[in-house]
Amino acid sequence: MKITIPAFYCPIPSRLCPLTEQADKRSLEWIERHRAYRDEAHWNNLTRTRAGFLAGYTVPDGSGEGFQIYSDFLYWLHTFDDTFCDEQTDDRRSPVRLDFLTLQLLRILEAPRTRILTGHPWAQSLRDIRQRLDTCATPTQISRWKSEMAGYFLGITGEAGNRAAAAPVSMADYLLTVFYTGAMQPAFMLTDVACGYEVPDEVVTSPHVRALADLAGLIVECDNDITSYGKETYRSSRYGFPAPQNMVAVLLNERCRGETDALEAAASFRDGLMSLFLTLSEQHTRCSDTSSTAEVYTAGLGQWIRGYLDYARTSDRFLKPANSGDPEGPVIEWPKPWTDAPRETPAFLSVPFASWWRSQVKEGKAA
């Protein structure tokens, strides 16, 4: 199996937090302490994931306990997603079982002293994150994060229903689903915590900034689907995990003739989103104080897009997805990481649930 990852249009400079190595090491120790992994093979894969570098590339100005919590949370998302979504072969990924588990996890976020799932590694580690947030985040920041986590939990149960139905998913339905299953909005809600400031609610909820956050989240999800397609396809075939729920797979089913065609179509679509994000970002910068928390927050959304790609280019999670010791691994190449100009956006790709994003450009609105 050979997959060539296409180049990405992302004219945003790369940056890395100087605390990254330390945060990554501590996050792995935290995962091991809570035993939040399936088995030895899963643990070995997590040690090669380097999710702390995702934290460092996406929040280069992170510091203190807030940054460590942010790194731990990104690791938690990786191991939870592996265990209960993408790589689960028993009934733990059934819609009914996942429904009830996510309800219990949501209750833990709302009231972490609730004595439920006390022996559950993923529940206990998430409880730990929630309790530590009380020491470095405001009630408003915690409330925003909990609200977005509820959307994530709803999304993954919907995805489990799609898997159980084993029916083709349309591109429009898939994009709406992955908008929530990717957990980008919960991650964004911790970026100010990781940097030691608080973005005001009126900024986060303003239409212009919300459009930027929505766009950034979907761009990163498209990039994740493109960079992880080889990993997901290989691991599904090699280890018997469920068929990938992935934008590239949807394009192959709907209209593309082969993997190369589908990967390029996905890259063209995300380039269109990227161009719109840059236009809205420039408009926002012209209309706001560059030293304001609003500008810091929106600049951080762009850093997330670039940071994810820097992380994916350096993580064995994507480039070497075979289990440790398995001689049969795929060939995943990324010969040219960047392109200087966006591709033409395919006419057949659109985001019906988010058509209002473009109105923020036409109406000239700013936060």
C-alpha cells in the first residue's frame, strides 16, 4: 500500500512552544498513570504519537499548568478516539453503549465529584482534567469548554450510528458530522487557558469570530482526513478495525476515480476554505486592536491550522501507522508539504450547514 499526501496551502509561519518536550513527556506519564490505553500495542503507538507536539505547534505561547492541561487533553482525545471510535471492534463502540458512556462523561464535566465511572481510565483522566481546570481557568472558560464537549459527544454517537447502519454517507452529512467529531471547538476553548488569558464571551460568540473558528475547525478536520487516510485505511485492513469514516473515503464512494483523485479533491476543497479563512482573518485584523485578546485568539486559530500540519508531518501516528514490530507497514509519502497558491475549489463541494460564513465577507462585518 502506497499513499502520497498532497501539498497544502497554508501561508502561516510555523512556531513551536519551548515547553513542548517537557509537556509531551509529562502527558505520557499522565496517560500511563491513569492507564488510559487499550493494551500494550496501543500504549506503544501512543508513545510514538507525540501529541504534546500538537499542543506545542498549535499554542506556541503556552505556559504553566494551563498549557500542561491542554497537552493532556489532546492526548486524551487521541486515546479516547482510538479506543471508543476508530479502532474498537467490540460492543463498546455501539451507539447505545457510547450514548450512555458519553452521558456519564458529560455529567462528570458538569459535576466532577459525582461518583460514577470511578474505575474507568478515560473517565478518571477526564475528571482529572476537569478538576485541574478549576485551578487555572475561569467559570466562563470552563463553561464554554463543557458546552463544546457536549457537541463532541453528540457527534461521536452520531458517527457510531452511521457505522452501525453501514450505509453510504453523503458529503454534506459527513462534513456536518466531522465538524463535531473532530473535537476542534473544545480544543479551541482551551487555547486561552493554555496561554494564561481569557477571551471575552462577546468575542467568542460574535458572528465574525465564530465563522473564523468554524472555518479553522473544518480546515483542520479536512487536513486530518487527508493526512490520516493512509493510516486509517491500513489499520482497518491490517488489524480488522472498522472501515474509515473519512472525507477521502466519502469522495471515493461518491465520485472520485481513485485515491489520488480523491486526495486532490479533498485538498482542493480545504484550499477553498483556507482562502476564505485568510480573507476573513485579514478583515478582522483591519477592524480590531492587534493587542486585544480578540486578535490574539483569532491569530491562534490560524496557528492551529499550521500547527496541525507541522505536527502531522513529524508524528509516526500518520507516517508509520503499523504497530511496533509489525514488518508490514504502508508507504506513506509527503514529498512536498507546501504549495504557494490555493487550488481551484471543486464546484461539487460545498458546506450547506455553513453557507453563512461567506456572508461575513460580503457584509463586511467585524467583531
